Amino acid sequence: MEILAIIQARGGSKSIPRKNIKDLNGKPLIAWTIEAAKNAKTVSRTIVSTDDEEIAAVARKFRAEAPFIRPAEFATDDAKSVGLLKHALDWLKENENYVPEIVVQLKPTNPLRTAEHIDEAIKSFQESPGIDSLITVMKAASHPLKTYKFNGDYLELFISEDISGIKEASKFPRQSLPEAFVQNSCVNVINPEIILKEGTSLGKKVKGLVMRAEDSINIDNAIDFDFAELLLKRRSKNEN
């Protein structure tokens, strides 16, 4: 079975300049994701979709393919990821007649995600025929029924009691509420047909796989970067 890992990596980063190739504990940030994908037993092929020649060169140095430079229209701040996934699939079919049976979407900003996480996600996807996708999640740090929004100067529940059906949910002990999970973006396993035919990377039948919070770090700013480096050093020390 052909299982294609697509690592998406833009050149532009406002919070941390050149973030995807910035050194993190001895190697470029993107290298952690490339190595996880290359070491995953279930992944057949790993490519990097980038709009940046330097990122492409770094990707090749760490044995990933960078067969094309992503068009600028798929590399803007508001560009949806399904567009770059469809571009990659269309390019590979047109130029190589290559059509994968499963797509694995990975982002460089999750360096604590391992090959084992990727393999577990793919195997879980394969165990559920007929689903559109599988996404990894982690327990929500704040329960959605305890969150607020501003209405003018005043606060109101983000999810109203009319919608939740739970009166004064914000006063309930967290343990008494249904467990809530958020997508951590570490691994998305997708049926390529829904990308090509439906223009989505999720679909209607979405399976979830829970990961630990400490493995779910998503680097968005300098504090995240420093924290990820600390966790990687701790992991390396524990392994040795």
C-alpha cells in the first residue's frame, strides 16, 4: 500500500523568522518531522511541500523529497491546507503518475511527534474501513463549557446553556463534565479521495487518536520554541 507523508513548510513566519529551518536542539526544526516520517514503518514516501528554495534544500539534506516548489497562492497566511495537499497530489499524478492510497499530513511545528505516533495513527486509520480521516487530539486544557466571550463590556458563556443543555456548566467540577479534546495537528491521516473530490481534508467520518500533551507541543512563538527544546533535551537524556 502506498502511503504518502506530506510535510507542509512555508518560508514566511511572522512570529519566529525562518522558523521551519531554525536550529532546535542540534538540527533544523523541520528535520525532526522529516526523521519521524522517514523512520515510520508504515510510510512509503515522504515529500515536503514548500514555497521556499532554502527549505527545500534542507529537506533534501535530511533525505526527504522536495519535487516541486509550491505556488505562492497556496503559501499565504490564509491559504487552507487542503489546497496545498490537492496541489501535491495533482502534481505527483501529472508528473510521475503516482497516486497514493493514504495521505499523511504533517507539520514541522510538532517536533515531539515520533515515528511511533505516525505508525499508530496510520494503523488505527486502516482498522476502520470507510472513514474519511483520522486526526490526533489531546485533552483540552480548558473545558469549552467553561469558556467565555465578550458581549460589549460583559462576559457570556461561549457555548450558551441553550446549546449545551447544561445549566450553569461553568460551576460544575471539571471531572463531572464530558471529556473535551482539541486537535493537536501532529498527525492527520486522510483518504486522498476526499481531498480531490470533496475539497476537504477532514470529511464527515473522522476518527480520533489521543496523544499526551507533552508530545503535542505546537511551536507558534518563541516561548513554545524554548519549551520544545527543553522537552527534547529531557527526552534525549532519558533515552540515554
